[in-house]
Amino acid sequence: MRVDIFDFDLPEDRIALRPAVPRDSARMLIVDPDAPTFEDRIVRELPEILRPGDVLVVNDTRVIPARLSGIRVRGENVARIDVTLHKREAADRWRAFVRPAKRLALGERVRFGGESEGSAGRPDSFDAEVLEKGEGGETLFGFSLSGPALDEAIARLGHMPLPPYIAAKRAEDEADRDDYQTMFAEKEGAVAAPTAGLHFTPDLLERLAARGVATERVTLHVGAGTFLPVKAEDTQNHRMHSEWGELTADSAARLNAARAGGGRIVAVGTTSLRVLETAVRDDGTFPAWTGDTDIFITPGRPIRSADALMTNFHLPKSTLFMLVSAFSGLERMRAAYAHAVASGYRFYSYGDASLLFRAAKDRRHDR
């Protein structure tokens, strides 16, 4: 499929730089193929929209401060290196995107932090050696620290990895440490937030439970590859970076029971959907699953795992807009996004939400 068919006009001022306050006050566009028009709602109205027996599937990954600034010394030449971690390979190894990558050679070392001792005798700096170099600035680093010691150093010296569309317009600040983390965040490892989950509050979750809507958790450690532009002219030539995920046996069993009882599976975010679609069997049931996934969901690929998808508004020609077009149809999503732009919806990570339902005929076909 040509990538340019997923293009659309998006004014720059539609990209949100701060989240809605409170979180569940964000707008939410209902896109139902069986309804004649779109419906403008608010996230806090979700209990009125869902039904008893439905199940929300959220991503419980936790974002780490994965942006690091370091220096490379080569003789008398010193170069500043910006690193964004994106996938852990071992206790002391991370894959990362580097700028400018051309300033690094195999075997060279980058130092992060200062020269002095930190508090409580902790070193205020650590090193990383370039072990591999790949395409697009991707680099495998071997660090001088390992395990919890490396985690603590990254937490202390790193910065929250705000999307480039936000970082280009303002600096990261202390508010982002909380704003760019969902209330479900538990398992450290993501370098980008599962942003649909940012809209939830404890009060909203309590009201959903009172309505009879259950919540299940999956894990997908979102990588920085989610921000990479699609440079290929055809979708079949685009390479997705793999991300680690998990669907536990207990959660899989409860999802199967909910479906057997007529409940709908509502994926909260494209990351949750990618886990479910990786795990799901052809008959729509779920086994336990854990491992890496590089699943790339584009129109024409059947969706078997979810009946609805709650997600933010995505950028033109992005893999995420391709995913929502696979879920609800390209023409329907082009019309929905045109409505969202005209109606002043806020886009991307800190933006508003949409709730996409699949046509009843499609749900019957996949079961």
C-alpha cells in the first residue's frame, strides 16, 4: 500500500503541548461504523458508553527517563552525543537511537553525567561502549553499570523522552515526570507512554467498575521506534522495531471468559491492541503470551482480538494512523480526522481521545 494515502492536513496548533486537567476531561470522539454520524463526548462519560461485561485492556508499562546526553572524546576532539534508549537487550545493554550517529565508531565510549562523586558515594557518571551500529542511527551500547545500578543511574541522569513534536516546541519540565505516566504504570521499561491510558483517573476507574466494566492489564514496553517517520513509499518496505510484551495466563483466561459471555474487548491504546493481536488465535481466543513483537497492522489485515479501540489522534502517514485505519477503515478514519481537525480536537500524546468501534458485520466475521 502506498504510504501517501495515509496523509492528511494537520495544522501545527492541533498538537497538544500539555494534557487536559483533570485527565478525564479530555474530549473523546466516538467513531461507530454502524452510526450515521460521529459523536462528540468527554472521556469521563465512558461508563455511560460501555456496557456491563465489557473489558478494558490497559498497558501497565512504566516510562523510564530514557533520554541521555553524553560526550565522546577522541584525542582533542570532543563531541556531544544525544541518546534515546529504546530496547533493553541485557542487564548492561540497550539499543538506542543516537544523534549525530556519524560521530560514533565501533568500540568508542560515551560518558554520561559529570566528573564528581554523586550523593551517598554514588558515581555521578557512567560510560557506554558502542558494540554495534545499525541503520538510522540505531546503536547497541554496552554500559559500565549493570542491572539495578544502571537503572538507578538512568533514572537520576536521564530525561523523560517526550515525543519530538512536543520537545521541538518546549523543554521537558518536572510536570512531565507525572503527566507522561499513566495511573497503571508499574513495570519499568517503556521509552514512550501508552498515551490512551493517560486519560484515566482513579475516580473514572471506580465508576467503570461500578458499571460492571472490568479492567485487565497487558504489558508492552513501548520503544522510541513509535516516533520514527515512515520513510518508505510503500508500507511493505517499512520495518517495525520489536518491543517486548506479555499477556499472562490469568488475564488471557478472563478475556476468554468475558468474550464467551458476550462482553466486548476494548483495547486502551494501540500498544494494548498490538499485544492482543500478537497473542490472539484465529478463533478470537487468547493464550498466554510473552516475547518480542514487531507486528505491523495496516488495512487489509483482519482484527481478531478487540471489538473497540480507545486511542489518541495520530500524525499523518504514521504507523499508528495506519493501524486505526485497519481497525475502522481508511475512508471512515479520514472522515473522522477531518471532523476532529475542524472541531478543534487536540492531537498526539497529550491530546484528546477517540473511541473506535468495529462494524457488527466485521465482528461476526472474525469470531
